[in-house]
Amino acid sequence: KPDAVRLYAWQAVGMIGSIEALDALISHLKIAWGVDRRNILRILLEMPGEVGIETVLDQIGRSGVEQLIDQELMFIGQLYAALLDLPPDQVRLKEADLLRRSLQALQQDAQERIFMLMQFLYPIGAIKAAAFNLQSNSRSNMARGLEILDNTLDIPSKRALLTLLDRNSDLEKVQELSEIVTYESLLPSDRLRRLLELRHFLSDWTIACCFHLARQARWGLTAEQTISCLRHPKGFVREAVLSYLWMASPRAMEKLLPMLRTDPDRLVLAQVHKLMKELEQQPEPIEGTGQIRGKRLNSSNKPGFGTI
């Protein structure tokens, strides 16, 4: 699998330990995201004699590490914005529940990367102790973790970070991040489209969840988002896009499906064959509308079929 191959490759580079190997790791650290960034951080932190930490500070400096932390905070702000605009009481769909859970998982991943980045700036023992206490369900332990960070950190985004880690509401957390990312309330369908604009930072599963929700809620996505994700390397993402397109644009499927008959993923291939058979049985479009009966996009922001 590509993720595992990349991990083994980075581990091999880390084991080499030469100046050139460190340069390669740090160069990719600055542009990597998600799992790749986490893996590179771990490799650098685990290098003997803290050579990885020292080289990172030599090459990008304290300000460079702080910038990486701010990137993670900005991303977390976008995730909280999505959770605020796709609340369970407004978007009551199983697909929305899956998306919300995936967004929460991304938050946890980003927080983990922040703690790893802080180990480049502060005593590793203190940062690990804070992380351990904050993972507890005990209020006293959480308070202890926050106290450790409060006494240790001196980064510009310290207050925002402490607010994120405390038991505050999502809105309070977003408001505290206002200097890093501005929150503007959006309609659920608009927020979903905004979320897909950040697809290069999202996990594969989160992208798939976006398309499943769009399909079930009958919300339209942009052509650029759809075509881009139809080329996604993960089969289950392409499968989600096809399911969405089958709802949103059956006429476009007539052109797309023949192009996908050689898809390397067997599940996608099975879906393509199934949809091609169904397409042969499709009724004629409703005259003058360009729509297939029962397949109309929902122009409102309430999940469900649009009226015909």
C-alpha cells in the first residue's frame, strides 16, 4: 500500500542518518501533511542524540517550527467550523454522523502532530507528561496537563492552543483561533463544498464521507471537486464519487462509465459494471429539464429529495 511504502521509505532514509538524508526529511516535513508529516516527525524525534531535533532547529529555526504549529491550528479551526455548520440537529443523516466522526479523528491527529512539534522546542519529558494527563478523563489530570503546558510554552499561539485542549465549546475554540483562521457561519451545503476545497489536507475516508453525505442529502458539489476526486488513488474514494455522480448527473455518467471500465480497483470496477447495467434501464430524461425523474439535486439546505 502507498502509505506503508512511504513509511518504510522514510524510515530507511532516517536510518541512513547522513546530512543528505536529514535534508531530505526536513524538506519533506515542510510540505508533507497528515500521516506523512506525523511519520517524518516521529523519525526525526527518535534519531539518537537528538540529532534530528537539532538539525530541524538549525535548518528552519524556532520560527519555522512555530509556523508548522500554526498550520495545524489553522487546520483544526477549519475542522471545528465544519462541525459547527454541520450539527447533528440540522443534518440528521448517518452519512453526516460518519463525516463528523472523521472530522473529530482528524482533530486528534492534528493535536498529536502539535505535541510532536512542541518536542522540538521544549523538554520532551514535559510535553509527554502534559499529553499523558490531557488524555485522561479525569478533570484533575486534565488540569495538570494544561498547567504543565501553561508553565512550559511561550509560543505566540499558546493561549489558542490551551483553549483548544480545555473543555470549551466548539464555538469558543473557533473564536479563540480568530487570529489564525476566521470563522464565518455557512449553510451546511456550502460548508461541505468549502471542506472539499481543503481535500488535499483531509484523510481519504473524510473525502469519501463528504461525497456520501452530498449524495444522501442531494447537495451539489463543483465539477472541479468531483472530477479531481474521481482521479483519487484510493478506490473507496472513487467509489463514493461515482455514487454521488449517479445521483447528481446521470447524463454525465453515460460518458464517464465507459472510461472507468479498466479501473484497477475491483470494487470500483464492479460498481461501474452495475451502474452501466442500470443505465441501460434508465427512463428518458424529463423533456425540457435535463433531469432524470427521481434524480434531481436538492437546491435547499435540508437533506432530502427536491420536489419535482
